[in-house]
Amino acid sequence: MTRVLLTGFEPFGGESVNPSWQAVSAVAADPPAGLETTAVRLPCVFGTALDELRAAVARTDPDLVICVGQAGGRSAVTVERVAVNIDDARIPDNAGGRPIDEPVVPGGPAAYFAPLPVKACVAAIRAEGIPAAVSQTAGTYLCNHVFYGLAHLIATERPTLRGGFVHVPYAPEQVVDRAEPSMPVPTVARALRALLPAAVHTRTDLRVAEGATH
Ligand code: PCA
């Protein structure tokens, strides 16, 4: 049995829900065949979020870790390509912390590519009829923080682990009074269910153009 750890985040920035947690808990309750899936909710707090991720990895000893976060304003499920070694918080975290231009890991490399076949993951989601794309930046807030910390853990301590980060749009209930894109949480959960087997089984990523011109 392949063990999968999924993480989502608690709400932040004045929202009362976070679709990342709603979606990963739905997937863990009804996982794809052959995958033993655990979902963990991370706090939206610098440092603590990474401590809790590391503890969850130690506890569940997974083969694959997919961390998920809300990216308000995006219209597709996006699989992140690169994590950067910087915390630069535009808004305070849920404990009031607001690092500016601090490294996630002092002395760590500037960036890591996701140890994940990102293009095959995107293709698997699209095959379900759900909009998906490769993203070239996970930002510089909590999601990048956790993504970089995961990539660093894999690079330095767990070379056989695969892992990556997926950003998801707002849930419709978050944007009823705003002209912002959204995606129903059951659709996001379906996208994640499609991504997991591709992430586990793809050995060589697809060689298709998914770059950006800006
Ligand atoms: N999204 C934020 C942090 C938590 C979340 O769900 C981000 O993109 O950094």
C-alpha cells in the first residue's frame, strides 16, 4: 500500500474557510484505490506550520506528500514547479508574525524544484475535465514556506520521498460578493484524486511546454 500524506491550511486573511483543507479532508475520507491517505491541517503560522509538517511526516512515514493551499484569484488548480528560500509576508500570519526577507532555512539553497512530475500531474487533472496548470511561483507566504521546507526535508533527510505543492482556487462560498474565480470543493477533491496516482506512478515527467512568458 502506498502511503500518502495530504496537508491543507486553516483559514487565513479574514476568510472563514480554506478550500485546501476542505478538499484534502474529502480526499482522505474517500481516497483513490491502493493509496492509504492521511490528511493534516496546518496552521497558517510561519515556523509552526513547518514543525507540524515535519511531525506529520515522521508520524505517517509517507511515500508521497502533497501540500495544498488556497490561491485566491487563480481560476485553475495549479501544481507548483519551484519553491524559493524566502519568507516575505504581505499580511501577518495567524499568530501575528510577519517575516520580511528572511530565509525559510538559513544557509539552504536559493530554490528547489518540486520533487514531483508536475506536468504529468497537470495532465492527469486535465484528463478529468478540470482546469489545471503548472505554476512558476508559489509566492513568498505560508504556502511557499511549507513547500520549501518539504523540499528541503526531502533533499536532506528523505531522498526516496516525493512531494510537492498544489494551489487551489477560492471556493464559491468565499466569493459570492466578489468578481473572483472559484471552483467547487468537490471538483478540487476530484482533481487531487486524479493527481495522486500520476504523482506516485510517473517515473519520467512529460516533456510538454507548460512555461510562462511572464
Ligand atoms: N494559502 C496561503 C497560505 C495558506 C493558504 O492556504 C499561501 O498561498 O501562501
